[in-house]
Amino acid sequence: MARIELYTTDWCGYCTRAKQLLRAKGVEYDEIDVTEDTEQEAMMRVRSSRRTVPQIFIDGAHVGGFAAAPGRGSRADRIRCGRGRAIGDLEHGHGHPAARR
């Protein structure tokens, strides 16, 4: 199963939406709240070269922000989540078009 890391803040609407989407798909993720953690925020900036949240990493690879969240037709949909299915398959039954690329 792919390891998903999600950098968030407690005031970010896109972070909330990304978490809701992942939970709705039954995808486990590690949330790293950088609201008051300047050390983790600095690490996020180094890893992603971005200052905004959310930032999503799958198996250590940066895939982007909310627009890259699994289930939004992004390359993250092709990441395998177990049982040979892509994350994008979870919501769309037999496969989201992005999952077949």
C-alpha cells in the first residue's frame, strides 16, 4: 500500500477538503499539521519547494497540492492502494480514466 503524507494547517479549507476526500475513499494517510510547527513547515518547503498547503507526498514523492489529491483525476489516482487497485478505482468502481493512463 502506498504511504500518503499530507501537510496541512488547521485553518486551510483545501486541507479539509483533501482530508475529506481521502477519508471518503478509505485511503489512510499521515497528517503533518504545520500550523504551529515551524520545523515541519520548513521540512515541507524543502521537500516540495512550495509554501502553500496542503502538500501531498505519495511514497516520498511530491505530487502537489489539493488539485493533485487522489480522486481528482490526477496522477495520484494511479498510485496503488492495495489489492491491485489504484486509488482512483475506489470511487469509480472499475477504474477512473486517470487510473488507466
